[in-house]
Amino acid sequence: MLRTLSGKLILATGTVIASILIAYTTFNAMTIKAKTEDDVMALATEKAALVSQRIATDIAQATSAGATLAASLNGIITDGSKNRADIIAAIKAVAPQYSNVFGAWMFEMPEAKGLTPVAGNEGVNKEGIFTPYWTKGDNGQMELSTWSLDPKSEYYSLVVNSGKAAITSPYLTGMKKLVTSVSVPMRANGNIVAMAGVDIKLDNLTNTLTQMKPFDGGRVMLLASNGKWLANPDAANLMKDYTDQGADKVKQALADGKPQILRDMPDGAVRLIYPFTAPGMNTTWAAILDVPAATFSDPVWSQIYSTTIGGLLILLVTLGVILSATRVFVGKPLKSLLGSVQKMADGDYREQIAHNGSMDELGRLKVALEKFRHDLARGETLKREQEELQEQVEQDRKRRSDIEEAKAEDLRHFVQIVESRFGVLASGDLTVRMDERVSPEFETIRQNFNTSISTLEETIRTVVQAVYAIRSGLGEISTASNDLARRTEQQAASLEETVAALGDVTRGVNDTADGANTAQQTVSAARGDAEMGGAVVARAIAAMTEIQGSSSKIGNIISVIDEIAFQTNLLALNAGVEAARAGEAGKGFAVVAQEVRELAQRSAQAAKEIKTLISLSSSQVDAGVNLVQETGSSLGKIVEQVIGMTQTVNQIASNTREQAVSLREVSSAADHMDKVTQQNAAMVEETTAAAQSLSQETENLAEIIGRFKVGNGSVQNEQRRSHYTLAS
């Protein structure tokens, strides 16, 4: 059946209708599911609200009972008109009035301020504190007891910390009763002096909630503010922490008071967490309502079944109608067309396609087939034209191929030229140029290559010239440094000779001083012996003559020192000029030259001072010689003038000692100049070594650049010409 057009139409139509029905059913099921979930959750919220309201009502009644008890007892302990027995009786009357109240109690605050003493000793615990506590048994009997206060317990601490009535967290009593306590403060003069309250029994509430089965199998449970179970079908879970799925959402609901929904529970149920509170409660509890999964799924499956059955009936009726229509309106006309098409397939284009004037799909198909028959008749003509066109296209393709081959040959030729020129360039030859003719599309590349190589060649030539200039300057610096070192060494040698000569002069002056002292002693003894005095005078004249000669020699030495200082100053000036010509490389040497110049100037100044002292000494020696000569001519009067001669000899001895001191200072200055000159020589040697090192680096750079070949010869030829020029 699928081999016929009718069968295919039925299959396609059935598939579409079935898909539409499936989509509609799915959409309808999803809509119903969403609506069902909304309705069920709304109903669950209402049921949870009713449960919460019932619990809140019971809690509110107990809270009201605690507040009423506290108010009545507050009046009793304030005016002090009744005794403790009356208070105990009033407390006893509370529990029987409320079915969910387990016990009633009060206690006085220890060391309460402003509390009026109440007469009586009843209801006092072992610490002496009034703590009456009435509890109601299962049979309704009331029992009185006391207990010890625990300030850390919630019934005590919550009220003290907040100053208001409070409800404690549920707890199990010693008799295994699940209770919670309502604690209300009693005041006197603004201070809390006592507390009263009731204990609410939660067992009945737990049983009531456990027996509730909403939604045919659902469960109602209760959680305290601390997350412990107050009502649970499993009694073993009472007062245990909530450990089921969604514990974090349970904590969030208890914290912010907003309902939470837990889906995907292990049994498929949906759990509603409904937090609530009641008037007078200082805490939040939560009602837990489990809605069975069937509550959500049963309405949806029911709707799916009904929709599916109706859709199948519609599908069967539709397919039957389509099958009949296709056989009448499609099958028979197509059979006639198939015969005509078969003839055209066999190459018979003579028979026309019958057409009854209908403009439906089959009618338009017949018109199209008739046109197609004419087109096939023209096919032979078109085929021949196509063959001619194909031959022309083949010729055009061959012509384009020849053009592409010519371009490829031009490209290969250009690549060979480029490869050859780059090989020459790699060897360091910067004179290479690309002079061959190339295709117009490569002409720009050829010109750019030649321009780049020309620029590079000019750059290398400029670098070569700079290297030559640097090398020439370094040669001059090295020569000047060597000359300066040699002259400095000569100056140091001259200073050493000067120091030695000054030592000799100093020793001579010291001898003169000793002679003067001896002369003084001789003159003192010459009073009685004139002849002996004449001999002494003769020796004194000779000594003065020697001193005069030594002074002349010292003057000559000072002239030599002055000349050395002048030459050193001149050398330092020349070295500074050479360092300035060297530029950046000669800065260090310029500093050394400046230091040498300053030392030379200080040497000249010291020599000038020494010369002045020598001139003074010479004049004094001349005066001494004259005095001795006068003494010789007046030898006859030596006895009378011996005292004056003694004074003169003393003066000569003093002057001689001063000359000795001056000569020692001159010797020290000359020795210092010798040391400074040696230091200058060492610095000149360092400068020379630095210049030679820089010269070696320049030679290395010149050797590297020499590998390149530029116009008019290689760089090495340029270097040789430069060396020749410098040498000449």
C-alpha cells in the first residue's frame, strides 16, 4: 500500500493527525498537571493553615491562662494581703480548666528587689525559695511539688533577657510527657520579682495530628522552632532533629516564616512546610503536610485516557475518508498520465496529453507535461548547440591555461633572480643590484630591492668612516698618553735627585749650626787668649764662606724645581687639550691632567717660598762674614769687644738653626711632590691602558665591518687606505 500515492497520503495524513493528537494530549496533560498541582497545593496550604490555626488556638488558650495566672498572682504578692496558701490554691485552680494544660506554677526571684514578703512556709523548695508547682495526672488528680531553679533554663532566661512573656522549646519531662512551658514575668516597682506560668501538654496534639490523613494517605506532622519533631507517625522520632530531605529549607522556613515546598521526596510525595506562630508566642513552629504522589497523578492520567480514546476515533474516521477520496480524485487520473509519461520516456513525443480543461493539480500537471513534451522535442537542437558551446569553452580554457603558464614562467625567472641576488648579498657584497628585466608586476619589487641595498651600502660606508675617525683619535690619545707617562717618569726622577740634594744641604746647615755653637763656646773662652781667638775667627770666616756657597747651591736647586713645575704645568695643559679632542672617551684622562696641573702649580709656589728663605739666609751669611772680617782686623781689641762678639755669634747660631728648620720643611715638601708625581705616573699608565683597550675594540669593529663590500672596493681596502693616510 505504501508504494502507491494514496497509501503515502494516508500514511502522511495519519502521521500528522497522530502527532497533533499526541501533542494536544501532552499539552493538555501538562496543563492539567500544572492546574492539578496548583489546586492540590492550594488545598494543602489551606489544610496546613487549618492545622496551624488549631495548634495556635490551643497555644493561645494556654498562653492566656498563663497571663491570667500571672496577673492574679501579681496583685496578691504586691499588696501582701494574702498568704502563700492562698497563692498555692489559686495556682491549683488553673490546670483543671484547660484540657491541654499539664501543670501550673510560679516562683519568686532570688534576692528580688521590691518584693513584699508573703506569709507562710508552704511550697518552699530546699533552697528556701517559694516554688509551688501543680501537675495534673492522667486521671485528673492534682499533685503539688517544688523544684530547684535553673537560671540557664529557657523558662527563666528567656523572660529575664527579653523582659516579656515567653514560650520555651518543647521538651520531655521526667514522666516522658512532651510539653512546652509558658513563662510570664511579675513585676513590682518596675522590677521582675517573680514568674508564673503553665506547662502545655503536647501529647494529645501529637496524637490528633498523627491520626489525620489528608488526601487519602497524606500525613500531618509538627516541628518546633529548633527543628525537632513534635508530631510524627514514628514515635521514636519525637524530639529528634529533622534529618529528612530539605533540612536547609526547613531551617529557612523557621527563620523567615515563609512556606517552603519540597518535591521529589523518596516516595514521590510533595512536602509542604508551613511555619506559623500564635499571639503570645515568641517563637515559630512549622506544620508539615505530606501530599501523596497519587493525588497529583490520578487526575492527569484520567484526562490522558479520555483524550487518547477520542483521538483514536477521530484518526480512524479521517483516514477512511481520505482513502476513498484519493482513489476517486487521484488514482484514476494519475493512471492515465502514467501511460503518456511512459511513451515520452520511450522517445515518442508525437502524442499530445489529453486535457479536459480542469485547473486542479492534475489539470495543471497535464498542461505541464504537454509543455515538457514540446521541450523534449527541442532537446535534440539544444543538445547540438550545447556541444558547440562546450567546444568553444574548451578553447577558451586552453587559451587561459597558456596565459597562466607564461605568468608562471615569469614568476620562476623572477624568483631565480631574487635568489641569486640574495645569495650575493649574504656573502657581504653590498654592490649587488637587480638590473635584469622583469615582468611589470615585479618591477616595483626590483626597484625597492635596489633602493634598500643602496641605503644599506651608504649606511655601512658611514659606519666605516666613523670607525676610522675613532681609531685615528684613539691613536693620538695613546701617543699623547705615552709621552705624558715618559715625561712624568722623568719628572719623578728629577724630584728624587732634588730630594737627595736637599738632604745634603740640610746636613750642611746642621753642621754649620754645630760650628756656630762651637764658635760661641770658643768666643767665651777667648777672653784670656787673643791668639787662640784669632784662630777661631779664621775658622769662622771659612765656615761662613761654606755657608754662602751652600746657599748658592740651594738657590740653583730651587731654580731646577721651579723649572720642573713649569714643565709639568705645560704637560698637564697639553694633556687636557688632547683629552678634549678625544671627546667622551677622554673625560677620565682630562680629570687626571687637571690634577697634575694643580700639583705643578703648588710645586712652583713651594719653590718660590723656599727661594725667598734662601735669599734671606744668604744675606744673613753675608752679614756674618763681614762681622768676622771686622773681628779679624780688630783683633787687638778682641778683649774689649768679646762681649759684643759673643752676642753676634749667638745671633749667627740662631739664624743657622732657623735655616736648618726651613731646609727640613723644604725637604718634606719635595718628598711630597715626589709621591704625588709617582701617583700621577700611575694614573697616566692606567689612562694609556684604557686607550689601548678601546683601540683594540675599535680594531675588532673594523674587522667585522671589513666583511662587507661597498662601492669602489671592499671595506678592508678602505681600511688599508685609511691606515696609509694616518701613517703618512
